Amino acid sequence: MNETNDERPTTNDQRRTTNDERPMTLTERDEKVLNGDFGTAPKMAMNILVQLGEVLGADELLDIEQVHVDGCIYESEAHLDFAEKLASLEARVIVPTTLNATSLDMRHPDAWGYSAQWKSQARRIANAYLAMGCTPTWTCAPYQTEFVPKFGQQIAWAESNAIVFANSVIGARTNRYGDFTDICAAITGRVPKYGLHLAENRRGQILFELKNIPDALLDDDAFFPVLGHYLGKRAGDKIPVLLGLPHNTTQDALKALGAGAASSGGVAMFHAVGITPEAKTLQDAFGGSTYERVEITLSDLNAARAELSSADGSQLDAVVLGSPHFSLQESLRLAELIHGQKVHSSVEFIVTTNRIVREALRARGVLQTLTGAGVRLCEDTCILLSPMLRSEIRVLMTNSAKYAYYAPNLIDRRVVFGSLRDCVASAVQGRVVREEELWRVPGDE
Amino acid sequence: MGTIQGHALNSGNAQGEVIFTDEPLSFWGGYDAREGTIIDKHHALYGEHVAGKIFVLPSARGSSTGSGILLEAIRLGNAPAALILKRRDAILALGAIVGRELYNKILPLVIVSDEDFEGLHKARFARLDEDGAIEYE
């Protein structure tokens, strides 16, 4: 490490770091931005993107039409410094830009026991992004708001589950953006032209064929996160193609699948033949290229399901649902299941969601059903992004593969994975109960 | 003793003790920016102090938040003295790029060939220059 006072490189010649590298071709406007003609903030953002493009070996930049930013999470002081630096330079986003879940339930900060210090830092970073003109959606499921991108649109999205949903289910085009690149894209409207922005890189790479999976399991909410977890482990950062999902697979099921695959692996896109828009047929999904074929059996899925549980026994301290943020449909289904029952006094029941869903539930009169049963709604954030669980809570139950995958390491809690029905039954009884029949392999004792 | 010509993704000079791994590392959840140590329990270098050393690894892996963790380490002075990688890695490169933009601190980052990477396996000390040349012993 050393300090430098060198002039920042600005022109193509000066940007050249070694002799064998051809610098990117920039448009006249890119050069002007890089030169500072539009201000210091766009200059800084463009400088970062151009250097990134050269690292990636991109030839040029391309226009994007929408951005989803997850830099609004208070991960460290450096993240805050970066946001406040751009805000202090009066940076403004020039394309519609949504904000991810952040590190605070901002309308109910005192409901969750955050420290004063935490509240202050989380608000500062949130305010910096608001000052730049981002839209306060505060959700990791921006694809379930009014800001849904269109098929084929070039976008720059952060947040792994949102990225995989945008690419796979919507057919919008994004790479895995995140720290720093998301807001730089929003300020300049540009990103390096490479990866999933290009049609030739969006074809399937491995075929996964579901083999003899019982219909009743295909119809259960727990099937999809387990399948996602399995896919992430097997596909790594390749593009998996799924054959055998029911044609009526819901958006929420694909959301759970993608979130699982983006947690256990680096999956940024999948195809489901006959369901997702770039995979009308098997041939469509692979675009003529050759591929490896893997069969997925019920035994494989049982193994994946077991991996998602890091606790055994019947101890249960909390049920936590909503990673990605619980949708209106998921919340209505929960209300149906829990109606007329009470969460056990020894169990905390938390649903992490966004303001849009809470207000929709309120308008339908369903919020009362949930809160009356003892369910607490948390908005804008989640248990992985903010310290909101009481220290006595050690064992969680969830139907989210993402919560199940990350909670042991990130927040030091053990997890039992179950279906939505399992979660409700367990919360009511005050101990873990799971329906095993759906997962039983025929012939096994 | 040896000399390698690498490709500088973030140019700078550095020298120090070499710490080598052939296993990718997720900086998010794997690198403690406050201590400059590896905290991924599944990683071969778990518990090792890496701050101030020439860290040789194939690439990062995992979440893009790794960029911010590296930046936080740079801010606190707990980053490696330099990174020598086998693959062009956007996560680590971004941390280094923003380190220069935001804090005016240079974390040199050099890419080397697979063969040269293996050659660094037993290196104890290395010196890098701005053109990506690496001398080691």
C-alpha cells in the first residue's frame, strides 16, 4: 500500500496500463464524461467503469435503461464513505434507479432493538442514495414492484436474487452488478459491454432433467428453494436449463428457485423449458450448442433439503419468512394458513417484506389477520442486513433457501428448513414439526 | 529466485512476505477488514494474517460485496500489500480501483499466467513494480 498524488489517467493513452492491452473504444460522450465535462461525480463514476471494462476485457460500453442499487446496505464505513462522497459531489442518477433492501426498518426503527449508532449509520447511507435521486423501494424483490424491466432491456441490477430473476424470468439483460458498479451505472447510464448483456452468452450450458418427482411435491412451496439450492451447488456460475417443471409454475416459485441458486452458487441466469422467455423449447434454451445432461432425482433433492437445515431436534425460537421479500401472494397464502390460530408464546414470527406489500395487505384487511395471529411484519430490510433478532433467538425456521444458507455464517443462528405449512404448524405448536411424507422416496423405509 | 512479467490491472509498487493459496476466497464473510485476517473457516488459510503481505490467490469468489470489504480493509490499512491473481477478477479489481479513487491509496493488482502462478507457490518474498514485473525469492 502506498499513497499517490499522481494525476488520474484520463485519456486512452494514459489509461493504458501495459503494452499488450488495447484500451476500450469510447464514444465522444463517454470521453466528455471522463474528462469531467458533466461534473466531478460522473467523471469519477465513468473512470471506475472504464477501468472495470478494461479489467474485464470489454471493447466498449453500452447504454442501460434501469438500475437496481444494493450499495444502500450499511456493510462498512467504506461503503458509507463511497456513497457520501458521490452525494457530496452532487451526483444524480440519469436512469430510473430502485433501491434494495437496506439496513433498517426505517418507519419502525424502534421495533427491533437497533443501537443508536446503527440507526444513524444506516440512515446516513440511505439518505446519500436518496439525495442522488434513487427511488425508495427498499426491497430485494424490485421485480415485484411497478419498476419491472421489459424483455430484452439492458439493465444494471445488483442483488443476486434480483439479478437471476431479471435475466431468467423477465428476460431483461444484466450482469452481476453490486458494490460501486451499480450506482456508477446509474450516474452514467453506461456499463462495460460483456457477459449476459450479449445474446451469445445467454444460452444454457447444462441440462438438468427432473426425474420421477411426485406431482404433489412439484406443487409444494418447499420444492423450489430446495431445487434452487441443488442447482447452485451443481451449476456453479454456469447457466442451467431445467426440464420438467410444471407449466403453471408461479412467479413466486421461480423467485424462490433463483434465490436458492444464487446463494449456494454464482448462478446469474437459468432457463426453465416452456416457462422462461428465452427457453420456449429445449433447442431455444441451448441455441444449438452441445451440453452435459444431469438427472435430478428425489434422492438428490432430499440431500439438498437436508443441507439447508443446520439444526436438528425440536427447539424453535423464531420463524422468519421473506428472503427475498415476501410478496403479496405469499402473504395472502400465509394469512390463509394461520387464520384462526395463534403463534405460540415461546416463538417469534417475523415476515420480512416491503412497504408496498404491507400497504396492500392493510388495504385488503389481511394485515389484521396476520398481526392478530402474532405475526410481526418487518419492512425495508431483513435479518441478514440488520441486527434485528434478539440474542436469545438461536434456532430459526424458514422456507427460504437464502435465509437457510446464509444465517449460520452471517448472523450465527441455526436453521431448520421447512415448507410454509411446516413453518406455520411449528410456530403454533412451539416446536419444529415437518411433513415428511411428500419427500419420501418410494421403496425407502 | 525468479522474475515474472505479469499484467498490472492496478499499477503500483509493493514488496513483502508472500502468502500463497490455490483456493479462491470470498472476501465477504472470509476476510476481516478490521484485523486483516482470513476468517472463512473452510479456507486453507483460515486464521492467517494477510495485511501487508503479497497475497497470491487464483481469484475471489462469491458476493460482489467482497469489493467493499477489500475497500474497507484498504481504508483501515489492513489490506494486503498487493494481490497477485491467476484470473481477471472484477470483485477484487473494483476494490482496488475504488481505493485509488476514494482514498488515494494504491493496492497493486497483477495477473500472472497459470505457470507463473504455480512458480510462486514456494516464494517467500516478492517485489512488484508498476509495469507488473515481479521479482521473488
